[in-house]
Amino acid sequence: MTRAARDAEHLPRRMLSYAEAAAHLGVKLGTLRSMVSRKEIPHVRLSARLVLFDAAELDRHLAAHAVPAAAPAGPGLRIVGGAK
């Protein structure tokens, strides 16, 4: 293990509240609460009412669920139904 990796293990994790995590993700608070109840997003439940989110885990979750853009139409293809 490299020294940088060892040092990274000892850095404090940035934990976010519901409001902070919703802002971080760009979703409404209700949406985030629904995602937590369905276990669709990584979180830490410290008690029945206290839920925290690791900012790095949320970033990894976003990256893992990113959908790449579709390839543009090639020269032999035309887009039907576009604006005129």
C-alpha cells in the first residue's frame, strides 16, 4: 500500500445531511427520502431518524449511473420529425 493510500484512509469522510445530500445531487428532499426508503442510494443510518450520506459515495453512485450521450447521426442518416 502506498503512503498516499494509507494517508487517505485516515482522512475524515465528508458526511452530509439529507438537505446537503439533496443539494449535492440536485434532487428534491422528498426524492432523496424515497430513494433512501427503497435503498437505491448509499447512506448510513445511525438511528431511526438520523441518516447521513458520504459525499464521495454519492459521487461514485452518480458516476456509476451515468448514461452516455447517444452518438450523433451519421452522414447517411437523417433525423425524422425534427424542427423545420
